Amino acid sequence: MSIQFYNSLKREKENFVPIEEGKVGLYTCGPTVYDFAHIGNFRTFMFEDLLKRWLTHLGYRVNHVMNITDVDDKTIKKASAEGISLLDLTTRYTDHFMIDLEWLKMLPANSYPKATNAIPKMIKLIERLLEKGFAYQERDGSVYFNIRSFPDYGRLTHIDIKAQKQGDRVSEDEYDKDAPQDFALWKGWKESDGNVGWDAPWGKGRPGWHIECSAMSSDALGDHFDIHCGGVDNMFPHHENEIAQSQCATGEPFVNVWLHSEFLMVDGGKMSKSLGNFYRISDLRELGFSPESIRYQLLAGHYRSKILFSLDKKHESERIVQRVSDFQLRLIENNADQFSVGLFPEAYSEFKNRMNNDLDTPRALATFFEFMKKINSKLDEQKISEMELGAAWEFLNVFDSIFGFIQSNDFEISQEIEEQLNKRNQARLNKNWAESDSIRKSLHKKGWIVEDTHDGQKIKKA
Ligand code: AMP
Ligand code: ZN
């Protein structure tokens, strides 16, 4: 079965066929770095991480581009309120974002283009839109996109632009779906912009938010690429406007598949600072959450369903991910890693089919947990073959390369343990399995687990 995605543009599931065989160009709208990213933002980023990991597992070479929105209405306002430069503000929050991303064990994107580094590309796009008659200039040096000039405007979000009075326009980046309007491609400089501004043929100013993603995506992935993601709130106006700008400027289709993740809610409903239910990753770290348990809460629901993040689920989610770590330990104790020959158990096919069905994580997790239960009972009864152990080991490793639930513990090892490891390595090179096994057992008694991977032996705390 090939992989199917629910394409927001078509509002149905379809088989995924990349533009270039074996390769996927993936663009994900990144953070607006005016503040810390919150757990809701990370629901979307985690879904995108899962998508990339799954495509990679299927053998695709994924080129993942995540932009950093480092100039827009919000960043300028916040920098000015704090009396610091735009660069100082956005560097601070970009750094925090990268720390959170790593702590949550998300794989880094292939590139993180910053909007402020792509201004010439944006100016070129706007020039093309003006030349082709899709955009018009205003006296204050702003340039607007004329939504009536693009017959497909509203296709993504099914909005009707007939109600729009010709020429109604909006300079803010975010506005209501009920009021589709001509939107700003370029915003003429105003005093409130301070020293933020770039020279353009129609006057000094700064780009609108939407043109930033049109420019950065085509710069990195070409004018026409495979997949574009974001949260549902990005659909209008952001993605609707990206489609309009890019298609009108290039005359080509823009993106084949649009994927949108639903909102994360928190205890008490919608997240808001005033309700005090607004969690940053650093807040959750302080409350003792592990990255794995957060990953579980973010991935256990299907990406197109709303999920509820709750502090009360901490204990339960810790317990669930612990079971996966325990399972790994048990397999290692039974030398499963030594018996793996690249064969998967039957349950893996079901897991794969479920993941291929628009990343159905709730059902894929159910398959894995059921499998784990079955293998654990076989181990209890000591009725398990070496082949079954090896296949379980393979499945567990694939599972963890997608979900990342196994606890990673940072530690330092003493010289004595280091020596034991070297000795064991040598024993393995000499094919002295008895000695290698006995060293492993003695290390286990001292509280260490040694596993043999394709990249050599790895050690972790028991
Ligand atoms: P921003 O930093 O506001 O540009 O948002 C970054 C990403 O987070 C975008 O893809 C948003 O759609 C997404 N996002 C924002 N709030 C939530 C939420 N509560 N749940 C899920 N995704 C969200
Ligand atoms: Zn974007």
C-alpha cells in the first residue's frame, strides 16, 4: 500500500506521488520569533517531524525547510516595546526555539532560512506580480495583491470573495476569513517601524508576512514542490495568500499536497496567557516532564484531531513511555539485538499500513503496544524463539526512530567502565562471544546496559 495523505486543497485522501522519484521537498512554516514557542506550536512542529521521519523510513530523501519569521508586525512591535533591535530580539527567541527543538528530540530541518536574508527574492517576486498586473502600488509606498485578479483565490479555504468590495485592503498580516481583502505584499515604511526597512523600487518598507514564505520556499525547493505544512490557523489568510502570490508570479502550480494539523488545547480550553494555561517547553521541563512523555502527548492523537494537553496526564504519559524503555531493556537482556537479521514481525505490516494511512498514529500505536504485550507474555512464559526476538528488536528500533519514546539518559562513564567496554569490543572482534557476554552481564550488575547496534556497542543506564 502506498502512502496516502489528506490533502487540504482537495479535502480528500490521495496517494502521495512525489514530483521527483524518491525525493520529497517539504516546507513547514516555522516560528515567528517574537516570543517563546508554546506547546501548541510544538504540536504542529512535532507532527511535521513525524511526517519527515516516516517519509525517511519509507526511503524518501526528504529536504525539509523550516523558515524563521524574523520580521513581521509582531516582531517589530515587541522589539520596539523592549527598546532593543529587531535582530537582538529575534536572535534571542530563535536560540530558545532551537534549544527546545533539540530537547524534544526533534530532528533538525535541512535548512532554516530567515526572512530577513531573503528580502531581494521577495522584491523580485513583487516586481513580477506588478509587471503581470496582479498587484498595485499605493501612495505610501505599499504594494497590494489584487485578489480578484486570481480566479482561484479562495480554493484552499473555500471562501467567497464576491462579498469583497473592490479595492478593500488590509495591511495587517492576520485578518478574518469573513473579510477577504487585497493584502499587503510590501508595507511602506511608517514611523512605528523604527529602523526596520529595506529599499525597494516602490519605496522603503518591509515585506508582508505571506510573501516571505512564498520567497523562502521557492528559493529552497523550487517554484513547484511536494508538501507544505502548518497548523490549521495558517490556512487563512497565510496559505491562501501564498498560493495566490506564487502561482501568479511563476505561472506554475505551487504545492502538490497541503497538510494541516489541528489545534492543541490545554486544560480549560484554548491556551491564553490571561488564563494562565499557556505552557512553554521550559515551564514543562521545570514541572518535571520528560521530552518522551511530551512527545507521547503530542503524537498519540491524530494530527487532524484536536488534542488536549494536560498537566494531569504527566504521570500516565510517563508510565506509557517507560513501558517502551522497559521493553527495550528486556529484549536486550534476552540478547534480541544479537538475533536480528533484518526481518520484521507481522505486526509491523499493520503498523506500516496504519502510518501510511494519513499518519494514523492512534492506531499505529495501538498495534505496537499490542505487539509489545504479546512479546512480553511470551518472555514471561519463556516461549519465544530467537527469530521472534530478532524481529521484535527490529520493530522496536523502527518504532523508536519514528516516535522517540525510549528515554535517553545523559551520563558520564568512569575509566573503569570505559576499559570494560574496550575489552568487550576486542572480545567481539575476536569472535569471543562467551567473554563478550560475560562482560555485558558484569556491566549489567553495575547498572549499565550494553547494546550492539549497527554502529557498534552503545551503553546506557539500566
Ligand atoms: P507562529 O509562531 O505563530 O507563526 O506559529 C507557528 C506554528 O504553530 C504555525 O504552524 C501555527 O499554525 C502553529 N500553532 C499555533 N498555535 C497552535 C496550537 N494551539 N495548536 C497547534 N498548532 C498551533
Ligand atoms: Zn509560512
